[in-house]
Amino acid sequence: MSEFPGIVFKDGPSGRRAALTYGPDVWEVVRFLKEVDERGEGAVEAASEVLALPMARIRLAMQYYAEFPDEIDARIADADDATVRAEADFDAQQRLLA
């Protein structure tokens, strides 16, 4: 945390994860940046607007990612897997009701 002021670590069911102080997890910011249509500064501006965070906080998440990409990419992959499982579960329930 001393290397990245403004980054805290939160514990939860998925384990310890890096997050912006009083903000989203770093992986959430990075996933947004990877998925948004804009590139370069436009992506940073879009993230700032959509996530309601100052651009400096978006850049902090980017700096943390640059130092620990494997950690953040693994979190994104876990979240994507959970989404796929939830969608499959929902689809199965809807077929049951059809």
C-alpha cells in the first residue's frame, strides 16, 4: 500500500483483492478499460465518467495493473467465469419454466 497510495486491499469470499480507496476493485477498472470502445485518453475519460472517478484514480488503477498484470487478469478471468456460470444457470431455470 505504501508503493501505491490510494490502493487498499479488501478481503471477501474471493480472497484479498486490490481496490481503489472508497472505490471499485482495480480489476473492475481494468476490465472497463479493456472493454470500452474508446482507446488512449478517450478510454481514461470514459472510465472516469462512467465510474464517477477522477482521472487520477483511473490512472492509479492502471499503474497498479502495470505492476501486477497477472493478479488483475486472474481476477478478470474469475469474474468472467462467474458470469458465464450465472448465465447458464439462468438459462436452465428459464427452460424449466417454459
